[in-house]
Amino acid sequence: MVESFTNSDVVVIGAGAAGLMAAGRAAECGASVVVLEKTDGPGKKILVSGKSRCNLTNSADRNAFLAMYGPNGRFLHGTFSRFFRPELLAFFEWQGLKTKLERGGRIFPVSDDARDVVGAFERYLSRGGVRTVFNAKVEAIRAGDAGFVVQTARGDFSGRTVVIATGGLLAENRLHGRRLCVCAFAGSSPGPAAARSGAARCERSRFSQIHARGFSAQCSRHGLVRIG
């Protein structure tokens, strides 16, 4: 089914962990948000992580986490200072997900079921009125009159802010003088933390830069989120 042209404050491309967190936080800040996902459901990688149990995080301290990323770890200082393990676990508890600590400092949902983690994100998006559109592979992004237009097989979606959370190699393009950056994500990357902490700033700049391997859904309604 092809959608009619849809307008939102924020368009998030990708319904992985970071995309879901960014969308939920942007909505929490008051933005209207639509999430576009090329598959038939959210959190596909979450569902297969940790042998379908989903290893949420680890009990190691912040310095140990940063060391795991080698020289790139320095870019995560700001992100982790705003949103680290305590905030992540508090977030999941707020969404009704209980967690437990296992050997090696690994933290899993009590249910041992990754589907409950996806369910927690779905509740978060539902609370904010976020709309999700599946089987919506993005074909192009172009500059519009008041932001950007994302063209998909399901129709066109416009937003003042576009967040790209699709994984893949770092790429950079320009859309009529407006910069578009795409950042790579790993399954164990701090994407959700970067998304949450960055979105909390709600800055009003046209291009909002987040120095992390994750990305941010800025609450800004005045331009494209710069990722990278």
C-alpha cells in the first residue's frame, strides 16, 4: 500500500535500537515522529542478539567501556557522561522491563527473551505517538521547501529533521547545499545512548553534530541532524 504524502517534524530511517531510542526521545521532547523501516518489523538485530536473550549492557565501569573502543573511545566521553548504564537500566525499568546481572558482568532481561526488549521500545514509541512504517525501503532523500523529503516504496515522507540510523559505512553527501551524513553502527555500539543523550539537548541549530559512533535525534525542528 502506498501512503499519501506525510509530514512530520522528525523522520527516522531505521528501526534498530538506536533509531527506536532516537524516535522515542524526539517524541518525548514534543516532536511529531515517523520511523521508516525497510523490513517487516522493528528491532530485527535485537531479536537475535545474545542468542535471542539480548545482552543489554555490562556492569563494567565507564573507563572500561571506553577502553573497548580504543582511540575512538574519546568520542564517547560526552555521550556516556549524559547517558550510561544506570540511565539505560532506569529507562528499561520505566518501560516495564526487569533486568538481571549474570557472570562476566553481563546484563539480560529477566525473561531471557529479546522480544521483551523490543516490546519495551514499542511501548516507548507508543507513549509518544510515534508512527512506524514497515516495508518502507528508502529510495532517495531530497531537499524540500521546509526540510527534507524521504522517498520510499510506501510513499513520500517529509520532515524538518531527518535521522539516519541504518548502519553501513560512513558516507557524506550534500542535498542542495545541505549536508547529509550517514554513520556506521555495530550491534554492540552505544547507539541508543548517543541517541538518547543527543536528543535531550533540543538545540535549535540547522545542523546538529554528535561526536559519537551512535547518532542523535535532535528535538530541533529546523534542519537535518548531522551524524558522525
